[in-house]
Amino acid sequence: MESTVVMKETLAETLSALFVEPSAAPTAATTVTGTPLTSPAADRARKALDRNNHAMERLKAGDWTGFGTELDAMHGLLENLSQQSTDH
């Protein structure tokens, strides 16, 4: 199993960089401008980030059930991304 370390400005950009599909390599404009990637993996990474943000909102509101629900949903998305990245 190969280890990869990626550091970007945001979690969404980091997840996109980690899970970008090989055929969807970023263009120079994407790299230079920081425009988000539009691959299916990038979309799933953004969904995971959205779930994380919702979970944090639920946590701040003291809604432990909602926090757990969002955290579980985010975990499922990240597992899916991880599985797809190892399938390539």
C-alpha cells in the first residue's frame, strides 16, 4: 500500500488532491488558481466536507444525535473515496 501526504489550503482541496481520479489530472489553471476540481472524486470529497461542517454545527448546538448522524454519513463517504482510490 502506497502512502501519500498532501497539504492544501482547505480540507476539500486536500481530499480532492488525494482522491482525484488518474484520468482527471488537474490542469495548470486548476493548480495555479486553486479552482476546485470537478471530478466525481472531488464531488464526493466536497460532500464529505459538507457532512463534516454539518456535524460541527450539530455539535455546537448540542445535538449529539444529529452530530452522530452526520459523522456516520461523512465516514461512509470517506470509506467510499478510499475504496475507489485503491481500486485504480
